[in-house]
Amino acid sequence: MIEPRQQLTETGTDDHGGIVESELIALGISPNEVLDFSVSTNPFGPPRSVLDAVASARFDRYPDRSALRLREAIAEREGTSADCVVVGNGAVQIIWAAAFSFLEPGRKALVVTPTFGEYEVASRLAGGTVVRFSRTTESGGFRLDVRRLEHTLSDVQPAVVWLCNPNNPTGEYLTPSEIRRLYRAAPESLFVVDEAYASFMPDFQSLHGLERLLRIRSLTKDFAVPGLRLGYAVGSRNVVQALRKMIPPWSVNAPAMEAGIAMLRDEEFLRDSIPRLLDESGRLREAIAQAGWEVLRSPVHYFLVRVGNATAFRRRMLVNRKIMVRDCTSFGLPDYIRISPRRPAENDLLISAMEEAHG
């Protein structure tokens, strides 16, 4: 019998938010009935510009393997050259490509937890040894002790350092100066900074121009088209060239390419929708806290709520109210759910459900 690679048998998969149709079928619930607060996308999209771009895509021929027009549009936005840009089938594909490009048995990857689980999954599947560094639990949230992490990086000297900024699920933000401090502590490490939620944070600042820094972005969360799957990364030519070799040909399809170009041009949509989303997030946090729940601070739209048994709470909300929240057990936070706001009338339904659940 042919056996798979050892890493495949030893590594599990990670849970994510979003609708799982097999679960809903078992519960007798239609996906169209569910209000999904478990995914942190922009509820005010997608805009007409993106829908029109998708409709204009050519389906009768292969997409450009190099995604040149899209990479040039990204490069213009980022102030770099197209040679320093790589695109993929969602940010997750780029995360996996980075892991398989720079990790192998004997190399270490450092993951700052709690955070997005795919960093660890991809690192283990690539054969790397995962070193976890835990954020400090404090009143009001989970905070990173930068000085303590500096010392750990100096001791461990990992091949890859994974940083989610703003972090998922806590929303914590590291400034460019803090990331630079960490960068100096590990002079042989590739720093992969996942900025998938950067557009949702006012005054977010990226760190640019470092040889061992790879910044990953998602466009589809911003514009509410996660079904298209599109992400990109910006880094040095050497790092980006390695990732391009690892990502299979035609990973980004024609509709996603056209949509991506349209998204990069439609700055008005973000200027209009993000402030509205953050206003709704503030209103939702305040109402849930007034209902008696412990709500953690967050500079972005999504936030954590302490509910006790998160798995049981999620199921009750789904069965009783057809509302889906993110069970954070997979993040190592079994007492917490993550909530991301939707449109105002839908948020009112969640507030009512949370008030009833606290009872």
C-alpha cells in the first residue's frame, strides 16, 4: 500500500469560520436562512465595479499565467515593481507557498498565538518544527510582549516568523517600529506579515523595504468577494521568485484577475464603507457589553466575546436563531467567540439574540 508523506498523517486540518453546508443539512437549515457573523468580510459589498469586472472576464481562454496586469496594478498601489509582487488563489495559498518555499525538516517556524491556524498547519506539512509563542493574557485582551518575543527570537533563530497584523482573532496591531525590533532580533529569519485585515483598521501602517520581509494582503475580504479567492504578497525579488515557483500555474482565474484590477481602482468604495462598518462594530460591541457579556477591545471591526463554552454557544445560536458566530476553540480560546458585524438591521437581530442568551 502506498503511504502519504509522514507530515500528512501527523498534521490535522484547521477549523475556519463560514458556512459548512454539510452541518446545515444535518440540522435541517438552509444556508440562505443563516446570518453569518463568523466571517470578517465587508458586509457592504461587493460594489458594482467588481461585479461588472467579473462579468467582463474571458472564460474561453486560459488566464495569463504571470497575471502581469494584476501584478502591475498591485505594484503601482504598493510603490514597488511587478517583479516584487506574487498573486495567489487567496492569501492562504501564499501562506502555504511561503511555508513550502522556506521550511523543511530541521528548520523552525515561530507562530505567535492565538492566531490564524494555517500558519502552523502549513509549517508542519512543509516539514518544519513549530515553536509557539503565547501572547500575554491581560484584563481586556491578549497582548504581545514584544521584549519577551525579541529574546525568544534571538534564542530560537527560526527560519520563518509568522505575524498576523492586525491579528486574527484578537485584532492586536503591531507598529512598524515594533516589527523592526523583532526583525533585528532574528537576522536569518524570513518575516511573513499577514496584513489580510489591514484595510479595516484606520491609520494602519506597513513596514516596507526590508529584504527578509514578506507582506501578504487579501483583496476579497475588503470587497466582500471571498468566493473569488484572491490574495497577493509583496517582498524582495528573491523571496517572491521562490513563491512563484511554488504556486501552481493558473492559480488565479480570469474573473479573479479582472475583479482584482477593479478593486485596486475603486478606492471610493473603501472610503465609504469602512467607516460605516467600524461604526456598526462599535454599536454592536457596546450593545453586547450592555447585555452583560465581556467584550474585548479591538481596533478593527471583528472582536472577541467571552461566552463560556464557545462550541455549545455557537450551536445554540445556530439552531435557535439561525445565527452563526465564530467558535474560537480552534484558536486555543474555548471560552470565546469572534463576531464580525453585518448590516445594521442584521446586527439588531444579533443584539436581540445576545440579550436573550444572557437572559
